[in-house]
Amino acid sequence: MPSISIEISQQDLTDVVNMLSGIKDGAATAIYRSVNKGLSHAQTQAVKAIGQELTLKAARIKKDFSMRKASKSVLSGAVWATGQPVGLLNFSANKVKAGYSVKVKKRSSRTLLKHAFKAKTRKLRNDGSAYETEHLWWRSYDGPRSGTGTENVGYFAGLPAGHPMKGPELERLTGPRIEDIFGQDDILSDVQDKASAKITENLGKETYNLLRRFG
């Protein structure tokens, strides 16, 4: 699980503690605020960098990110990405006569997925209620196809074979995971560097604001 941890140099910590020693919780306040702003900046930069690699909307990329913010009592935080492979329907999918074409990476050409079709499926929540999702699929058997490119599969995912509510076996077509792209050395190190620089900048601003307010 690729992640970015926010750290502040010992020298910066010492300087902040000394400058804000006369303000109750001054150093802790300046640090946790700076860390949290740095975390938000790191996530923004990560989403932007991944968006330059993949043909995904920023909102879909951000969906797989999580953040643990700092507080006065815990002066550290992290940003990380987790999740399942992203459905190919999200990658600039276009319906064509032979199936669907997709473009996963911005620097690559489009790929034709012959006989692929878009379909809605129903999944079960823990409380037993159902919700619909839409993906690109291939059938895993040589049964008939409608040829329309849009079908209502109408089966419940996760049910055992032979269950009366389970339909044809299907293969959902997926692309890469967000966390794998985020974990690339060039992206991860660049975002880490930018986050660290932002933390240093924020720490100076937060210290100045507290001194001006309470000094």
C-alpha cells in the first residue's frame, strides 16, 4: 500500500517550540495545522499526477485515496491509496460495432475489446438490500449476445453457481489500480518532495500567524 508520511525536521521543530514557548499549545497547533495542509496538498498533487498518466476523472482517482490527519496530540499524518482495479468503463470507453474501445493511459493508443458489452449488475449490501453498478463485461461462455452493447445482466454478484438468482458467468473488464500508479517511484517521490516543501512553508506561516495573534 503506497503512502506518504509527513515529517518535520528536528531543527524546524526546535525552532517552532522555542518561538512559540510563550503560547499554550502553540507549537502543537502550528505543527498539526501545517501537517494537515501538507497532507491535503500531497493528495491534490497525487491525484493530478495520476490524472496525467490515466484517462480517469479526478473524482474517480480521489475516491481511492484516504487520509489520516494530525491533531494536537498526534503530530503526524499520512495519505495513502487502496482499492480494486478500476473498471474499464471509466477509461474513455466508446461503443463501437465490434464491442467497446478504451484508452487507459494518456500516452497509449486506444484498445478494442471485441464483444465487450456494458451491463448493470446488482450487488448485495451487508443489510441484504441491493444496489446497481455498471461495468464492461465479457461472457465467459459462448452463449448468445444481444449485439446491442447494453444489457441488463440482472444477477447478484457473489452468489454460488447454481443459485436460482445467479445469471451467466461474466468477466468484468478492469484496468490498473490507483494504488499501483501512485506507487510508481517517479510519482511517489515527486509528491513526497512537494509535500515536504509545503509543510516547511506552512510551518513558517502558521508560526507567524500565532505570534501575531498572541505575541
